[in-house]
Amino acid sequence: MTALFARRIVPVLFSSACAITAQAADDGLRTVVMLDYAYNVHAGQTYATMSGRDLKLDLYLPSSKPAVPVPVLINIHGGGWVFGSRESKALTALPYMQMGFAVVNIEYRLAKTALAPAAVEDALCALQWVGRNAKKYHLDTARVVVSGDSAGGHLALTTAMIKPDSELTNQCAANEPAWSGPYANAAPKVAAVVNWYGITDVADMLQGPNIRSYAVAWFGSLPGRMALAAQVSPLSHVRAGGPAVLTIHGDADPLVPYAHATRLHEALDKAGVKNELMTIKGGGHGGFSAEQQVDAYEKIRSFLRGLGIVAAP
């Protein structure tokens, strides 16, 4: 390259690069602004009353009624069933809003309020809330996705995989609008689960080399805890015809062993259930890099498009 050519072309390339960067920034700003413009937040809605307290959810909903019902994402926070809040995961709604989802962000009873299986029961009741309110909010019950991280991943799996006639749904009867009639489980069938490093074998966390204090705290001194742990383990509910599952898990996770992901993947494959395992190489218990996080959401979008839940571009 001659010195004269370099003096002429480099400023042009630099100006072009700056323009592209500015355009990308403008596009990113526009996306966020349009999400704010296009969505309303229906915050603090009671979906169930358990243990003497109202359980709340926040609904992120398109501000104008769409031509067709919208897919819905139920988001469940993590925290080992012992801590965490729905507010801490509010921003998780953003990528799904960009995909066109209504998002239901829920809380549930933690161990300090009620021991196992309370959190499982609560999430199942949130699914019934979606079914009861689908018409009111124009939600598509054929395109329901449940997602969560860690203990929230476990609850996403149990919410999607536990059969509607399970005794774990009985608590939801207390939240029926009219108690005088027969109890009817209003839960829609879940189409897919996005499982971020969730616990799949709860008993594995209660004894042996993978014992974890948070799991022990969730069960406390409950009698028959190993049988209950099996009842609330996603691996106990794998069956043909179950919801599609995308699992995202770091292979160096110190809190939820990576084997929980591989065992679920193998069991789902054996049952003929559509599923994928995205391994984050060297990844711990979340805390992935920005690029890994972007890659994960691109994988989620691709997975949901393949199921016909998210529209192709």
C-alpha cells in the first residue's frame, strides 16, 4: 500500500467504521425504546394465596392487542429454593419481549416460609393462572414456555413435566374463583422448557458426594424426604410426549453438577423427547461471559423457532 493511498483510504474506512458503530448503537437504543413503547407491565398480581401470604407475579404484555394471541414465557428465579426474588430477574424478560413473548415473572414460597414441595406447588399454580387468564390477556396456550435458572430451572422442568392429575396440583384448588364447583386444573400444556443449569435429581443433592446445604435446608427434617425428593425430581417425570427441553449448563458448575444436565439429556433422548444440551465450556454456575450469554439466547431463539413457537424472521 503506497503512503498516498493509505492517507486517502484509511480516513474513509475509519469514518465508515464509526458510522456503522453509531448505527449499531442507534439500532440498540431503538430496540430498547421500542420495547418500552410496545409493552405494559401489570405488576404485583396475586396468582395464589399460600401459607397466609399472597404470591405475586408481574406480567409484561404488549400494550396493543395483537392480531393473534401471543406466546407466553413463565420466568422462575433461582436461589436454591432458599433465597432470591422475582425482582432480581426482571431484566430476563427483555430478550423474550424482543422475540414477541408476553412474560410472566413469578415469585414462590422459599424454605423460610414453607419447606418442600411448596415451591413446586406454587409454580404449578402459576401455570394454572396463565390458563385461567389466557383469554383476558390474549395469551396463546399452545405456545407456553417455562424458563428458570438453578432452582428456577428445576421448577421450570417440574412445572412443565409433572402431570396435571398429580397431587402436587391440589393446593391450587384453594385459588379457584368459585369453591362451590368441582376443581378443574386450568393449566395449559407446556410446549417447551429453557432450563438454565437446573437441578434434575433432587435426592442427589441431599446425600452423598453432591450434598448441598441449600437442598438440605429446603427439606429440613421432613419425614420421608428421599421419597419426596424423587417425587419432585424432573428425572422422575421424563416420558414420551413430554415438552421439548433446551438445557444450558456450564461443565465446571460447582453448585449443580454438570452431570444433572447430561443425565436429563440422555433420559429425554431415550424417551424420544425433543431436547438439546448447550454446554458452556469452562462455565460455572451462571456468571457466563457476555458473548456466552448472547450465544445462549441465540440458541434459545433458534430452538424455539424450530418448534414453531417463535416466528422466523
